[in-house]
Amino acid sequence: MASVTLRGIRKDFGRTQVIKGIDLAIEDKEFVVFVGPSGCGKSTLLRLIAGLEDATAGDILIGGRTVNTVAPKDRNIAMVFQNYALYPPMTVARNLGFGLRAARLPAAEIDRRVNEAAAMLGLETLLARRPGELSGGQRQRVAMGRALVRDPQVFLFDEPLSNLDAQLRNQVRTEIKKLHQQIRTTAIYVTHDQVEAMTLADRIVLLRDGRIEQVGTPTDLFERPANRFVAGFIGSPAMNFFPARLDGAEIVLPWMRLPCPPFATAPTDGRITLGIRPEDFLAGTDTHAVPEACRFEAQVGVVEPMGSESLLVINAAGTDIQVRLIGRAFPQTGSTLGFAVNPAELHVFDAATGNTLRR
Ligand SMILES: Nc1ncnc2c1ncn2[C@@H]1O[C@H](COP(=O)(O)OP(=O)(O)OP(=O)(O)O)[C@@H](O)[C@H]1O
Ligand SMILES: [Mg+2]
């Protein structure tokens, strides 16, 4: 087990700058998730840590040792990819032990480790099968098992669930989390799926265009996003954003004026973006819980009942708003209804910079 430290990491491919200066300290035993839109550099950063790419500048330390010039196989890491890369002619048992045989471990030790990994991942009854005789989820578990038997200092995962269907994805995701809670090996996990990031991570590193936008716990990023990009990326359905204006102690929207405590600094022209998450709206009699100034009327457009909750698109003075209501009851399309915003959950951004305004 080991810490991983990145200092001033940059990576260019030819003239294209892909990683533009990353500083990050990952602690021993931590589960860190790199998340961000496609092409932001997540896989490249992981491959730099694995040693599959050389950094253009900067230092990478694993367990306090600089590994810039250390070959991938000597970095004591194990990587799990999206395409499991199993050997089709070999049984599960031989696939699991492949790396250990290559490293010339004694047969008894290989057996011991293979059986231990198989037990951890519930693969005991599948050891004699070949990859072609396994489901996608089972194959991914074998791929994880192959990393596990090597007892690495650090696990690297690159979108290991993206080939699985939605249900299996949830199941294997839970297994990965359970596994980490058992063995506590430092793990770095790449995904573009913010739900995976939220559910797995001790800390999330949100990347955009080769730079870090914010590092923090899932709660930090959800409740205290540094800027509008983070606010819009984390949370599903995504946060609503409205162009608005600060006027003294009020936020002015076309459809309401919201009371608002002052900020430490505010844009001089008062131009802000107001962010409200879909779940921070109230409807019907629930609106009585908040001050009158936070209430407004809107017309119900699209209604998507989901069983225990419903997703609505409502319209207030020409503005479409995504709303998520908890509970089995839902309003009718076309009706006009009283809504309110929870004044404790407003996110206010400088319209020009996108940065969060702090109190
Ligand atoms: N070998 C390479 N040569 C040139 N450009 C590359 C190379 N590898 C990656 N890139 C570019 O670097 C950028 C980042 O790629 P990377 O694979 O790290 O993105 P990602 O965040 O993992 O995206 P995704 O979510 O789609 O997997 C992309 O614009 C990509 O085209
Ligand atoms: Mg990738």
C-alpha cells in the first residue's frame, strides 16, 4: 500500500497539450476517482501513473519514491481496464495466475493467491471455465481478480464497468467498493460517470481540459462546488442555471425576487448565475415550509413518474425548470401549481467567471 503524489505533471502529444499541470496528493488507502468529460485527460493521467506514458514535465511518486524512470512492471501497481483483456484459451484459474507465473512465483503460492482472490470475488465455482463461458460481470470480476492476486501497492481502474449493462454495473460497483473496504489498497479509478464517482470515492478529482477543477469528498463537490462547471457536472439530474442579478439583499429573476444574505465579494455589475438543484424545489402544500418570497407559480409541462419520485419540467414566466419531487404523487401536465425554492440551497456564481460567490 502506498501514497501517490503528482507534482507539476504535464503531458503533450506532439504539439497538443493534454495534461496542463496537475498537482495532487493521494493518501495511502484512499479511493480516489478521476472524473470529467470525454477527452479531459483522465486515461492519460492514469497511464502516466502506470508508466505506460512518460510525462513531459513533473514528478510522480509512489510510496514516496520518484518513479519517473521506473518501468511499469516495477511500479508495483495493477491496472484493470474496460475491455477485460483475458486470455480466451485459458481457464479462469490460469487467467488469474498468469501474472504470477510470469513472475515465477512457486506453484503453491500461486494456488494460494488465486484461491484467495477467487473467494473474495465469488469466483470459486467458475475457476475451470474459460472467459467465453462467462457473463460480462463475471469477466470483469476475473479481470479484477487478476489485479488482486498481484497484491499491488496501488490499483488503477480505467472505466472498468462501461461494458456492463446498467444493473450489472451497479452490482459490480458495489463489489468494488466492498473489496476496497476489505483490502484498503490505494485505488485510483477513472470514470466519466458522476454517479460512479459519487458512490465510490473517498475523494473526487474533477478534471476538465487537462486541469483540476476541484478536489474533495463527494459531499464537498455536491454541496460546495467551486464553480459552475463542477456544479453542473456533479448531480443527476443536473443543476438548473438561471441568469440573474444581485440587487442589494435580493436575487432578481424574471419570475421571482429571492431574499439572499450578502456575499463576501460580489460582481460590481451584479450579474450572477443562480444554480438550483432539481431536488431543492418544493411543490403544493410543502411550499408552506419556506418564506412567502421563495414561492412562485408555474405551469407543469413534462411529467416523468419514476415510482418513488417524479421528474418535472415546469415553466415560470417563460423559463423551463427541472424539478424532482420525492413521493408517489405527481401533478398533472398542463396544471398550474404553487412551487417554492429552498432558500438554504441556492448556489450563486459570478456570471462572468463562473466562480462560486462565497459568504
Ligand atoms: N497517443 C495519443 N496521441 C495523441 N493524442 C492523444 C493520445 N492519447 C490521448 N490523446 C488525446 O488526449 C486527450 C485526452 O485523452 P484521454 O484518453 O486521456 O481522455 P479521457 O478523459 O480518458 O476521455 P474518455 O472519457 O473519452 O476516455 C484527447 O483529446 C485525446 O485525443
Ligand atoms: Mg479514457
